[in-house]
Amino acid sequence: MITADIIRQMPKVLLHEHLDCSLRTSTMLRLWEKRGFDSGESDFPKTVLMLWQKGEREAAADAFQDYLAAEASRSLTGYINAINHFVVPLLQTEENIRLVTQERIADAVADGVSAMELRYAPQLSTIEGLSLAKVMDAIVEGVESSPIPVNLTLCCLRHENGQVAKSLADIALSYKQVTAFDLAADESAFPGVLDWWLKEADRVREHGITPTIHLGETNSVSDADIQKLIDHKIGRIGHGIRILENQDEGNYCFEVCPTSNVTTGQVKDLSQHPVNRHLQEGRRVALSTDGTLFNKTNLTNEYWKMHQTFAWGMPEFQKILGNAIDASTFDQNEKQRLHKAVTEFCSVTK
Ligand SMILES: [Zn+2]
């Protein structure tokens, strides 16, 4: 009998989560209070402010999360605006970056995550003067005290260009904690496997960093793009829910984030999510959150929803966890340790 608590205890591996989409709303409100709620950068919902000022902190944090989730699910523009207005201004000091990194890891540990890859576009934190290196130092400091292994992924954003990608590739190569190099953001406005990103992805791959790409999340994927993935040995795809059966020759690992796809309106509800078909047809699926803030989720919750919607049990969980471990950027010793923990857990709780 599978319960949410058993799933929480399962030693789960998280491959795909954005730091800027995974803050605690209680922390956000505290940091906003320090910064000034009426700094002109954000238009705080009145109910949240009222509760916060009355000292009802928990209720204010909950109302804020409801508000942000609603904004994010309104439209892609609403989602991006919510990040830009409410999150990005808080990530402009080393102290805050370090804090949210530490908190995110603590929450993942409480969620039963045994190893995680955390991703961020550090250029978002350079708006008020921090250098990329200072941003990275703060994240690395946040990771240093982690009780679980945490690797970092740097994200190029689709609306950027080769210049930005080059500086991100340079910075990725100078931090041993960075093990993956991603392309993220608005696929519908800037679709496909972008050549300026590919050039830098090739460069970091030669130094052992794994390129990963958000693809097939909002758009179908052309055969030319599939060929690029094969030619450039890109084996990890964020979402990939629109990639077709006959396009899977690369045997990719799909970092599927079911709730996120519902939030952004890509899938009407979970029962219609292709993740179950992907798994049944033998594709390499791994479950992730994409982010906890706007999706109001965590990894336990994603697994639990798959159990409730598609009756996934231990065999399915063991399979997707194995996929996540194999596709991860952890070293062979770490992978062996993670595999062993999963096998032991699943055999005891079968
Ligand atoms: Zn993502």
C-alpha cells in the first residue's frame, strides 16, 4: 500500500528544478519587507499585504503563493511577469542568493530528495551590479553546507545571444560544482535548438559538462532539431512532452514535470498527460518539479499524483528513479550509492 509518507521517505533524485521558481513565500515576504513593498517594482496584492501587516505571517505566505500560482497559470506572460516582478528583485544580493539556495536544499531534504541538480540563470542576478562570479560564489556557498549532493546547472535563456552564452560557458567552466549547461525560457517565441547556444554547449561538453535543453514543452520539434540533438550528443531534454514516438532515436532522458505542464496550460489535466504513455512505451522518463513556488508542488507530490492518476507503484518509481540516476551528472561512485539506496528502499517497501 503506497502512501504519500512512503513516497516522501523514498530516496528520490531531482534533475530539473529552477532556483528562481522554488523560493518559500514566507522568505519572499520577509525579504520584500526589508526591501520595501512599495518600491515601485511590484504591485503587491492587497490581501497579502493586509495579512502580513496584521502579523498573520503564515496566512499571508499562503495567500501570496495562491496569488503567484494563479498569475503563473493565467498565461506564459503572466508567469514571466510574476518571476520578474516578485522574484528577480530579491535575488540581487549575495546574502539573499545564499539564503534561498540553503532554504531550497533544506526543503528538498525534508521532501526526501537524496541528490539534486539545481539550475539557475545567474545573469538574472546581475541587474543591480553583482558580477556573474559573485552570484556563483553565493550559490556555491549556499550549496557548501548541504547534507545531500547538489550539482549546479547554468541556464542560457532563449531570448539572449551568443555573447551571453559565451560568458556563461566561461563561468560554468570555472566552477567544479557546475555540471550541466541548459537552454531555457520561451520556446514559443524562440523555438528549436538554437545555434548560438549549441556552439557554447559543444565547448563545455568537451570539458565534461553535460548540455541539457528545454524542448518540446510548448512546441513540436522539427526533425532538423532532432538531428542536431543527435549530432551534438544531447541526451537530456527538459519536458519533451511534444516529441513524437518516431523522434526518440536518441534515447533521451525526459525530465518530465507534470504539474508544471498543467500550470502553463500545456496539458489540460494530469489524466491527459503523456508521461504515462511515454513510460509504457519504454521511453526514459524521470520526474521533476520544474519549480515548487508557482506549481505549488514538491517531488513527493509529483510522485503521489502519478500514483493517484496512473496507479504507478514501486516498479514504476524504481524505474524512473533509475533513469534519473543514470542520466544525472553525479560521478560513478555517487550513482552506485544512489542506485543501492533506491533498490534497498523498494525491496523493503514492496
Ligand atoms: Zn524548466
